Amino acid sequence: MRIWVDDAGAATRAPRSTAEGQFAAVAGGTLVAGTLSLAAAGAVRLRLRRTETRTLGDWEREWALVEPLWTHRGRIEPGPEL
């Protein structure tokens, strides 16, 4: 029977096999890649949401100025909320 010991001479378990080490490396790499991908996707989504919000606000302000000219209605001055 084979007994494995650590540097202090205490009994310990056998070292990982090559296959176990390779599996742990692949699993860890996959976890890191997935986490980074999700973080990047979240950052892109946040940026797109901010851009869309700003763009829609700009469109509303510009439309408030142009719409009266197209519909031949009197111009309505935008209030402080625009």
C-alpha cells in the first residue's frame, strides 16, 4: 500500500492525475471566459441603453422645434422638462 506524505511528514492524499489536472484547467478557463463574456455583454447593454436614452431625448427636443413648421401649427416653446 502506498502512503503519500507532505513536507511535514503528515499523511495526505495522492496528487492529482494528469487527466484531473487538465480537467480542472479547462473548467477554470471556461468559467473565466464565461464570466468575462457576461461582464462585457452587460457593459455593452448598459452603454446602448444610455445612448438610446440620450438619442431619444435629443429627438424629442428637435421634434418640438421642427413639428410646428411641418404641421403649420404655432410653435410651442419647450418647457424646462425638455
